[in-house]
Amino acid sequence: MDLESKELLLAAIKKGNRIQDPLMSVEKLLAYVGAENYAPACCNRIRFAGLVDEAHIMHANPSEKNLHMDLQGIQKCREILNGYMEPERFQQIYEYFESSDNVTRALNNILFYLRNSSKKALRKMYCEASETEALKGKCYSPDIILEELKSRRLFRKEYLEIKMILKTCFATIWYYHQFKGLPSLVNEEIRQKAKDENKPDGLKELLYVHFTQEDNLSLSEEVKARYRNNYSGVFYKRYILGLWAMAEGIIYDMFDVDRHVKKVVDFARLLIDGGRYVSIDYGTQNAMVFLLWNKGIDKKWYCTREYYYSGRDKGKQKADSQYADDLEKWLEGTPVKAIIVDPSAASFITELNNRGYKTMKADNDVEDGIRLVSTLLNTEKIAFSQSCINTIKEFASYIWDPKAADRGEDKPIKQHDHAMDAVRYFCYTILNNKTIKIRSKSAYGFN
């Protein structure tokens, strides 16, 4: 490969485009036979013949009278051009130009091949081209292959940056940092300086439109009130106030001991016999949590009892069979409809099934589960016995992960969350209306 072709390839790879087909102006073409003075007249004849299509025969720019053409354009204008040169001379010029066009086509084929090759294939080609002369005849020299690999890393980096902007816009809003984040005083200084220099200020004009449910005329006041009561904290800011709010701080900030923690004597007579479930968050080193849930005649669900054992805190781990024994003792013969278990605890689910318990794998959708628990707390559809000490304690320490928020994700910190997971498993698996409609209770062995 000659140096010029190599430079063309490298430039096209860096820019991410193809090599442009060669063009020749009418003036330059006639200059080969010393007839460049006839170029204006020749161009006029081509225009009058209606051959200018701006694809193969074109103006280089709107104000230029000279015409440019590629190989097909030269062929279309053959009869007119033959009027200014001998046919044999025209054929020589045409063949020379055709050879240049063939080179360009071959280089573009190389680009196409390289761009459609995997990184693995390119690395293999690079190693082979570095060690042997065999590939030089195919124009795949090591530096060209290396440039293609480099360009992919560059485009990958740009792609990841754009993806990160899109991913984090919900929480941090890219344009806020770019434009709105500038103090108004700085904006005014920029505008004034640009005005003095008679230049554009470069500041972006952004349209900010804010809607809330109050703008929805189809919603009645009763429906609006119900929606307002369903949410609080970050979800209230997002879904009711329509704000781009970041998830931060305590997750269940609506939890109130006075509203959600009850003495057993206050709700014991409300409990329905038979409407019970157990939800379990599984742990070996981490805490193992059992929560017993009972429905009341007031349509609330009460968490009446908890089991909490941390192998890390106690300095001793337990096996699945030992936890199953603890569950049996803890229930004290209390009948339950089903046991909802952490879906990752396959071995423990097998142990419980072997002992005759009906088990359900918990629906482990974290974000939607947290949203549902928040709604249930807000509407006081769930309550907790005073005896659930660790569960009540975790409500105060269960917080959003600030690092995840910086990435535009809503995730809790994975600490002090074991009872919270057990609460979420029950609520999102049993009390989620969509789940109840989809699930077949008979599939789990109960009516």
C-alpha cells in the first residue's frame, strides 16, 4: 500500500466516515489538453443539457460556476467533453480517473471489512500482521488495524459517557450542571461580555415545563386525595409534586412509632384465625429473619412476631436444618397459609418443603417493593407489634445509597436491611394487587 492510501485510511478511521469518491472539475479535466479557457462554455453546455444532478455532476458550492464530477458524471458528459479533446485523449483521462476510483472503492471495502470485524478478530489480525508479511498484500498493516481498535475505544468511551448522562438525568440532570447550575450573576457577565464583543454568548435557552396532577382535569378531588395519601418522601415529590427528586436519607421516613407500632393487647382481638403468613429473609453470616403476619378484621395486616439471628453477631453460624428447627419452635404449632422465602435461598426452601411447609418464592423487585411498603405505611395498612424490636430498629437505619443515587439508581445500602427485606417480601408478594391477580393460589396448595 502506498503512503497516500494509508494516510487516507487512517484519516477515515479517525473521523469515523468513508473515503469520498474522487471528483474532478471541468476546468482541471480540460487543463490536461490545454483547453481550460473553454471550461465556462463547457459547463454551460452541461447545464443546458440538464445533466447536473448534484450527485455525480455538481457545483462544489452554490456560488461557483465550475462543475465537478465523479467517474459516472464524466461518462454522462462524454459527448460534450469529446467536443473539446480528441476521443483517444478523453479515453486516457477516463482510464486514469477510473483507476483512482477503483483505489477509493478498494479502500472503502477495507474500511467496511474492518468495521464489521469483531474486536477479537481485529486483535488476531493485528498479531498476525505484526509477525508476518502475509497480510501486507491485503493492505491490513498493523498500524491501520491498531487505529481501528483505538477508534472503537474512543467511540465506546463516548457511548458510555452519553449512556451515563441519560442514566443519571433522573437524579442529577445533566443540563442543570451545564447551564442552570451557573449562578445568574455569571450568566449575566457572560451575556454582557458577548454583547460588548458582538458575539453569541453560547448560553443555551431551555424551556422548563412543570406539570402536577392538579393539571389533569379528568381527576376528581377524591382521586387526587387518594393519590396524595398513597405516597410520601421521595415518591411523593416525584409522583405528586412532579419534581426530579433524588432518593436520599431514610427510605421509610413516613414510619412513625405512634402510628405503626401497637401493643399486642390492642390488636389481639382483631386478628382473623387462619389468615397468617411467614416471610423470611435468609442469611448464614448475615441475619436470618422470620416475620409472622396476621390479617385483622379491620383489613390491616399485623406483624405479630419476629425471629432474628445473626451468625456474625453471635459468632456461630447455623445450618438450614437448625433454622428449620428454630422456625418450628418459633411457630409453636401456629398454622400458616404459606411461608414466603428469599428467592436466593434454594437449599432452605428445599428443607422447608421436605418438612411439609408450603413455600412461595418472594417477588424480589426492590424498587417497586419499597414503593408499595411506603404506600402501605402511609395508608396504615400494616402495623407492627412492640415485640418486633429489630424490625422497628431497622426502620430508622434503612437508608438510600448515595453512590447509587449519583449513578441515577434507587438502591438501599445493603446494611441493617434484613428485617426490611422480610417486610418487603411479604408486602410485594401477598399485598401487591397485580401479583394477587396473576398468581394461582391453588398452585401453592391452598384455596
